[in-house]
Amino acid sequence: MNLQEQVALIEKIRTNLKRVYDPELNINVVDLGLIYDISLLEDRIAAITMTLTTPGCPLHDSIVSGVRYCVEEMEEIDEVDVQLVWEPAWTPERMTEDGLRAIGR
Amino acid sequence: MIPQNMGSETNIKLPFSFILFSIIAIVGSQIILLFQGEALLNGSFRIPAIWSAAHLFILGWALMIAMGAMYQLVPVAFLTPIWNEKLGFIQFTVTAVGIVWFAITLYAAPQSALIPGIVMLLGILMFLLQMWMTLRKQAKPNILTLFVGTALICLFLTILIGITMVVSMRTGFAKDHYSFLFHSHLLLGTAGWFTLLIFGFSYKMAPMFSLAHGFAMKLAGYVYSFYMSGLVFMVGSFALDQPLLLKGGLLFLLIGFSLFAYHVYTIIQKRIKKKLDRPFGFALLAIIFGEVIHLLAFLAALSNHFTSFIGPLMVAYLMLWIAFSIIGYLYKIVPFLWWTHKYSKVIGKKEVPSLKDMMNEKIALPLFIAFTIGVLAVSIGLVLKISILFYIGQSIVTLAAVIFGAVIMSVMKK
């Protein structure tokens, strides 16, 4: 896979992740700024580094498993490694314009 | 970075068992109070039927909800899974049986309340053991641990004093100190256990529900110090029968509560979520009610009218501060529990409802207004001894309790 195809696949993963919503805020994880990094470890293996708005978020397991499912079900991907990190901590500055609009900002 | 799976989610059957039991208890307690209007209007708060209703309300409703909510919130707030879920189910059964048995015995034969009281005590002690073992596993204790830990100690003392009172009634043991025990029991059970618990969890939930970031937590230490000093002074005033200590205690409680109210205000100011959910707004409104009640209690003591106002003030404290906070937060917790049970496995796979869609928010406003009007009517009716006002108020509160129960149950249909 060349660099251009890799970039396109990463963008496709990002778009797919917009299907995972934080049910409390009703904003998807991408626009909420929870996805820190998407990379390809190998051709069909993706790695995602993400966070949550607060440590101990009660929706922790649900959101992480939603992210995993959304990427694993893509035909271009066989496996995904989801890393949940608290450093650096999430801040509202990470939200996209769409995310801020959805929250009434 | 922390391990991927903290295993922080509790089996929802556990908190739900407590919540469903509590709905039956609140409706039962309000019906008993409705039929005891005459005694209440005559100022006879210390009769078996009122004891029964009060315990059914405080233990069967508020305590059971608090315990159920803690099974869900402790792992969230302290990043620590519940120590032993199986013990949780056993504890629920023992406590539920104990509370029902205790309430019935208080109503019918209060002098025989010792054994059901001990069963209930056993259930609560199992809960305290569960929380103790859970909290001690917490990697980094913080100010929230202090609030919740102290609240649990207050709960233990409340129950211990309660049992001592039952023993005293049967055997005459410590009968000269009955007044001290009775007042300390009320204070530690309300301002000690419930208020400190609500303070502690509010510090987690207020920022979480408003999406607040970048606020300082320094004030929380002052809140704790002042409120605790107030509790110590109050217990001292009961022991020594010193009006000055009582005034000092109420002043410290007022300062502590005011600092808490101001602190939550500063947290909410830092929120990202512009429009707050209505039920969460009611939990915030409860803080304003709590502030007014603390102020009125202090003013009543200053003007030497504390004894005449403490009954209605206690009703208002229980309903407008403690019950409102619990109901407000419950409106958020119950949909979350059911959502997790039903949709957590399908998030990302298909469209799932938001938490807001899980519970009828439209009914929240009329429900809270009904509760407020009902409680105010009951309190004013009791102070001015206007029976019609009391009965209208108590009927409204009873009806609101039934509707509230139905709203909670309706979540399970979503």
C-alpha cells in the first residue's frame, strides 16, 4: 500500500468512527476530539489512540468497544489495536467545529 | 496510561434491585404520612406510625437508592471495581428484608424492633464492609474519598446510635442520654451521611454532566473542614446542651454549605455544555434549597426559635435538599444503567438512542414543581397548623412519588 492509499484508508477509518456516539452528549467520538491518533501498523492492522472526556467515564467500555467494532468491520482491516490513554488529558479545544456546534457553542 | 479494561462496570441488576425496592418504599412512606396528618399537625412527630414512615422513607427509599447508586458510582468516581458483587446481592436481600420488617414492627410493636433492627444493621454493615474493601483498593485517594469515606462513617454511627436507642427503649440503658442520642442520630443520618455523600459525588457528577473543565478543587477542602466542624459542634451542643455551641455549629454548617454552593457555581461556570439537562438543573436547584434551609436553621437558632422550626425544617431538608438531589441525579443514572444493559454491545453497529431519549424529560418539570409545591405546602401547613394545606400538600407529594416511580419503570421499556 503506498502512502497515498494509507492516508486515504486512515481518513476512511476516521469517517467510519463518526458512527460511534457518546450517548450522554450525543456527539460522535471524532467531533468530540476523543480520537488522538489513527495509524496503520501493517497493511491490514490499524492502531487507534483515544481518550475519554473524563477518567472513569461510566461509558468507558461501551465507547471503546464501539470504536473497536467500527474499525474491525471494515473490509480493509483485519485487526485493530485500541489504546485508551489519559495523557494528554482531553480538553474542549480538541473538539471540531461540528462538535462545538452540536453542544450549543 | 492505564490498562485498557478497568472492569469498572457493575452488573446492572445490582443497582436496579435497590432502585426498584426504593420506589415501593417511597410510595409506601408517603401514603402512611398522608394518613398520619392529624398527629403531625399536633406536633406529634415521635409516634410509631411516623417513625415507621420516616424510616421507610429514609432507609427504604433514600438509603437504598444511595446504596444502589454507590454500586454504580463508586467504580466511576474512584476508578475501582466493586470488591464483591455477590456480597452486593446478599447485602441487598438482607437489608431489604430488614427494612420492611423494621418498618412494620415500628408501626405495630415498636418495642419489638430490636431483632429486625439488627437484621437491617447486618445488611448495612455488609454494605459498609463492601465499600471499605472497595475504597481501600483505590490507587490514589482524593478529596472525594474523604467526603464519601466520612459519609460512610456517619452512616455507621447513625445506625449504631439508632440501635442503642432501641436497646434503651427496651432496657432503660442510657435512658438519661436519650435526647443526645436521638438528636445525634438525626444529625448524622441527614447532614452527616446524606449531605457529605451528595457533596462528594456532586464533585464528580457536576463536571461530568456539564462537561466542565479547568476548574480548581481547592475550595473542596474548606467545604469539608467547615461542614465537619459544624457537625462536631452540633453533636457537642447536644451532649452539653449548650445553645452557643448549637449556634456555632449551625453557622459552620451554613458556611460549609455556602462554600459548596459557590464551588459548584464556579464549576458550572467552566462548562462547555451550554444548555444543562433539566433533571441535572433540579439537582442544582436542590443546592439552592439546601442553602436557604441552612440559613433559616441558623436564623431560627439566633432568634431562639430553633425548637419550633426544626420539625418543618427537617421535612424541607429531607425533601428539598436530599430527595431533590437524589431524584435529579437518578434521572441521569437510571437511563445510563438501562442504556448500558441494552445498547453497550451494539454501539457503532447500529443506531442507538442517546441517554436523553431513554427517559421522559418533559414530565420532569411538572414532577419537580409538584414535589416543591407539595413539600412547601406540607411544611407551611405544619408550621401554621393548617390541616387542609397539609393534606393537599401531602396528597401532591404522594401522587408525584407514584408518577416518579412510573417514569423510572418506563425506562425499562426503551
